[in-house]
Amino acid sequence: MSVRKILSLLLLAAGLWLTPAQAQEGSFKLGIAPHTSARVILEMYQPLRQHLERSLGLPVEVLTAPDFTEFGRRALNQEYDLAVTSGHQARLYQTDAGYLPLLTYQADFKAVALVARDSKYRKPADLRGSTILALSPASLVSLWGVHWLKSNGVSDITTHYVSAADSVSRQVLAGDAALAFTSLANFQKLPAEQRDALRIIAESEALAGRVYMLNKRQARAQAKIEAALWAFAASEEGNRYFEQNKLEGYRRLRPKELESMEPYAVETRQLLKGK
């Protein structure tokens, strides 16, 4: 049996690739955008899942998708009760599927371009003719990376898309690619020896990061769900979660914060439609 097949079976067993038809009847579906591997997502969101189960009195399932493109399609298809995703997709869910924005993290969300510390790549022009890595085309770091390359006149490159951000650093260090786009948070979470072996050559401005978006069918329960999230933030388990993942805590969205992501949302809409 192939490694891919084994992984798929493991993810299915964990409930991570289930559709609503396959998911547990009556459960609350917490959808997490695939910003890292399914295994890491499942571990990372266990404290929140358990807290929501206690607060809501419902079984809570953590669901994700193989990549950002598929996650976006599932969210627009109303497959999640609460979706946690980058600001550009959050804006799309708001305008196209009626999701309600609840909150985001205090830590700034930034995209970064990584190269090996001892590599020859020092400026954008050095990347011509090389191979770069990104998440799926619909991820925010990928979209920012495409803009960064175009604005610097970098062409004649080969782009490979990978399914998990925690693998891009290893591939860059192994020499499989010249550069990788990822989030600053994912870079900061790497083991120290990997971080020290990498170098950031470009960093985005602060973007709308992971936003908690509530499905409109849960609108009547919005106050209860928000109260549960803020209670989690004030708890000991919540503080550990924020500290371990360098997220600092929750905060309300700023005025027009999601609206500022509209240009990226437009591009994502086109990608999801296959245009």
C-alpha cells in the first residue's frame, strides 16, 4: 500500500477529511484551514475542541482539507459550523456564503520568503530560473508570494505546491527548491536548528490572519459560541495554546479589516471557480 494511501486512511480515521454526510450526526464541525499538516492541526486544536464540547454540550469534530483550494470549496458549500481561515478566504466566506466574522488572533499575520542561510539567493533577481515552493494557489502566503515575484520582475520560475507548511523548510534545506513561501508564525514554530539554517529574504506587511467565521445557520447560537471562545482565551489551557503557537490571544476584528482583503478574495474566487 502506498504512503499516500496509508496517510489518507489515517486522516479518514481521525475524521479530518470527512464531509458532512460522513461526519457524526449532530456534531459541531470546526473547520481549520490546512496551514500545516493534518496531524499538527489535530494536535493543535485539541484543547479548543475539548473546551467547545464542554461549553456547547455537543460533540465537536476538527475537520480540514487536503489544501486551501478544497477547504475554500467546502466552506462555501456550508460544510463547517465554524471555520478558521486566513483573512482573504474569510472575506470570501462572508460575501459569498453568509459566514459571520467573530474574532482573530492578536499576533500579526505575515507571509515570508525563506531560503537556506548559506544559499546564493540574496535578492529577487537571483531567483530567476529556479524552483520555489508554496502552499496551494488559494492560500494567502501563496497569493502574496506571486505578487511579490511579479512586483520584483521575477520570471522563468517553476512553482511546486505542497500540502503542508511544515514540510517546506525541509525541502529548501535539502536543496529541492531555492525558496519557500510560508507564514511567519509557521517559521517561528520550526525547531531551532531549522530556523537557524534558514534566512528570510522578504516579509509581507501585516495581513488579516486566521479569522473565526461562524456559519449563518449557527447565528442564533452566536452569543453562546463567542462566549465559549472568550472563556477559552481566559483559561489556563487557552493561555498554553496561545503561548505554544505564538498567537498572543484573541481580539476583535478592526473596522474594515476584512474588507481590506477584498483584492485577494477576488483572486481566490476565480481560483475556486477554476478560472
